[in-house]
Amino acid sequence: MLKTIGLQLGVLLVVAAVAGGWGGAQSAISALIGGASYLIPNLLFVLRLKIAAASGRASAATFFVGEFFKVAATIGILIVAQKFYDVHWLALLVGLFAALKANLFAFLLKT
């Protein structure tokens, strides 16, 4: 699961570099914010599942509660980001979409 997080980070950095070349620093930062709004909660979710599995307390409830908090944290980060930073919306959404869809490419890795 941590390889998937690494893949998401790699895709996010490529998207931020492209957005920076296309629209400047504001676009690069917006793409990073968009991707990080999913990447950070996803990392915490993965770590929580690993801890629960190691202690033998993993269950479906653990997964669904973690998924709920992951979605809520993503939405919260996006709300806070647009409130305190003048985001470039297209770059932010592209960064978010890239981080979301990087999971699909994880199947190409031998994990």
C-alpha cells in the first residue's frame, strides 16, 4: 500500500511541474494542494490500516470509518486551501484528479 502512496506522490510531482511550466508558481502550488488534499489523508488511512492489521483489530468497520475520515479530511483540506490561498482551480482539480487516478496505475506495479 505504501508503494501506491509513493506512486501518487510521483504523479503529483510530475503534474505540479507541468502545471508550473504552464501557469507559473500559482498553478504549481495549486496542483500540489489539490493532490496533497488526497495524498495526506490517504497516507494516514494506510498507516491506520497497517496498525490495525498488525494488532489484529482490523475489521470492515475499521476500513469504513477510516474511509469516511479520509473523504472528510480531503474536503476539509480543499475548503481551507481555497479560503487561505488564491488557488488556480483548474490546476488544483488536475492535481486532485491525478492523485485520485494514480491508484489505477498501481496495478501495473508488482506489489
